[in-house]
Amino acid sequence: MRNLLLIAALGPQLAAQSVPPAATPIEDLPGAGRPVALEAHRLRRAALLERVPSGVVVIPAAARRGSDDRVLQDSDFRQDDYFFYLTGVETPDAWLLLTKSVEGPQTILYLPVADPAREQWTGHMLAPGETAAKLTGIADVRPLDATDLESAIEGAILENPGPVYTLLLRGRSDNAPVQQWVRSGWELRSITPVLDSMRVVKDEGELEALRRAIAITVEAHRAAMRAAHPGMYEYQLEATIEYTFRSHGADRVGFPSIVGSGPNSTILHYDVNRRQMGDGDLLVVDIGAEYAQYTGDVTRTFPVNGRFTARQKAIYDLVLAANQAVIDAVRPGMTIRELGILARQYMQANSGTLCGEGGCTRYFIHGLSHWLGMRVHDVGDYAMPLEPGMVLTVEPGIYIPEEELGVRIEDDVLVTTDGCEVLSVGAPKSTDEIERLMRQGAGSGGARRHQ
């Protein structure tokens, strides 16, 4: 059923299995079948209720979109991150009710009743019943009915007086249905700060999905390096990248692919991808595959013709060294702000005369890092100290528009108990590695021209 995104199982029966290392070849990573992580979702729901002193939690799924709301690049349904985090269910217009009682935590999942006429257009949806209970691990699955939902919330509040915690206060237009069942006298509070604090530290199920998403992204970078050549259009390389995503099981792109050559390499979020790439251009490729609703975000910069010029290599090596200096400093207790300061200090101290007076930091025009998870810029407070299980990017860059020369090197990094693990390690990063892989591409049918 397409409405359940099946992710890697994490129950106690699999506790002894190790998480695949980042360098594991993509074909060896788990993925086929993707059974639902019933225990992982149950533990998340229980942890959420432990953080709520009283009241009830009501989480709406993302609303079904009509064809008039779609654009060609975004035609499929994507579940609300919070709803998916707690259930693994992809059904639109569903509701989740979490309550405390004398019997312990209670979970009710409300699913829309099956509509055969609609399903002829959209495919079968998970409907209330025994199958839904089995697939979701939620014993109490009910047909969606506004009156029943209201009554259940009212009863839960009477048994455990307190606010109704929901996503309403995020200002999201797709949560407008909440207004249909809110009763006068109910105190509404946002649950997102609590959920965000949970999501910033990834559990094993999340890390497994992230590893797969990043492994697919890394494979796409390798494919791009093998395929690139002068005369090729940026969109043709984008097609190679996104073909690689889908051929390895990615559900979608995590964000629009950035394939910027020459002058476009200096535009941070360039994603038009229409320019014909020239001999001598540098190419910035910033891409991320989404798998099981988690996304990679890896950037590599390489020469379109397969060889760095001396100038390109000098700038590249400075960015690469700054990238490594930060990675070496990632450990619990550090903050993203401190890492950003370190990157700029390193770049300034080692710029020499590369960028003229003032050093190269004036061309480092964006922040160093962001959280990574269900979103490419995932939830989390940037002031918080790093903890094991957090995943962040490390992406220094130098952009010199007057030279049409931009370099960004971005890795995805997992904080561990005594340092960090680079999850994107498989993407070639040194100039020698890049040139070696690009020569392989040129020898296997690529049209790259060396002069």
C-alpha cells in the first residue's frame, strides 16, 4: 500500500544488528522491503507523552492536495514530518490522538474511510480495520469522523485535564481542518517545540534512513563526476543525478538539485540548471536524495573538463582544509556557532595572498552548517551544544564572482560520543580523487575533452 512508507525495522528482535558504516557500498545497504519500524514509532510516541505533563496530543496528517494545487515538480503527496515521525503512515487527512490514562499511554489513529471511486484515480489507501492495526502497530484504528474525534478528545481531557497540544500554532495552512473540531474552552498549545527537541537527536531508525539517503546522494555525485564534460548542459547532468537517485530507491529529491557551472558556481542556491558547461569551468553540485522521508545534502565541486587549473586547485584546497579542520573539531559540547567561527579563523589564517588583501573569508558568504534530517534544513536550535545522535552539515565555501569561480565542499556529519562520523565519506573530495574518477568516466564513453 502506497500510504505506508516502509522503513527499516528496529524492534528488539533486530537490536543486535549493526548500523551499516558510511563507506558501505550502496548495493549492500538494507532497503529492500523496508518493513515498518513499529517499535521505533511506539517509543517515540511514548517519549512524547512523557514530556507532556497533562492534556492530550492531537497531530493531523498532511492534507490531500488537489490537482490544481500541484506543480509538475511536486505532484506526489508527502506526509507531514511530525505525523510521519510518530506513525510511519503516509495516509493523507488522517489524525493521531495521544492521551494518558490510568491504564497508561493510549494511541488512537483515525483514518479516512475507503472511497473506491477516488481510489480509481489515486490508488488504494490504508483504511480502518485489522490490516491497518497490524501494519501500523496501533491497536485502536478508527474511521475518521469529526464527532468521534471531538468526543475522544473531550473524554481524554476529562480524564487527564490540560491543554490540547497540536501543530495548530505553527501557522500552517494545511492544518485548517483543526478549526472544525476545536471546541470553545479548549486551551490550545503548540507541540512542535517538544517534537523538535526530540527530532534533533536521531534514533537508530532515523540514522539508518539517513545513511541510505546519503549513500544514494554519494552515488549520484560519483555518477555526475563520471558523466560531466564540456558542451554538456547543466540540466543533462541534473538528469544523470536524479536518475541515479530513483534507480537506487530514493523517493524524491530532498531539495531542487543545484548544478551550477562557471558563473553559476558563485550563486549559492542556483537551480535553473540551463547553462551549457564550458571547458575550464568549475562546477558546484549540491544535491540530496530523499529516502524514507529523510534527506542527504552533499556538495562537491569539480572541473567540467576533469582537470583543475592551478588557481582552481589553490582555492579548492583552502576550502577543503577548512572543511577538514571543522570536521576534526566536531564533538559533543561544541556548538554550530563555534564551528563557524573556527572555519572562518582557519580560512583567514591560511588565505595568504590567494584572495588579495583582506583574505578569503570575505568570499565565504554563508553560514557553515545546518541540522539535517527530515528536511534539508532540519529542526533544532543552533545555539544548543552538540550531542551524540545529532546530524549536521559542514560546508565552507569561497565564491569569487569576478573570476566566475565558486567552490563549496559539504559533508554530512554524525556526532558520536567521542567525535564524529562523516556519513558522506564515499564522495570523492581531494583533487586527486576527483580527477582520477573523472578520467574513468572519460574512458568509458564520456565526451570530455582534455587539452
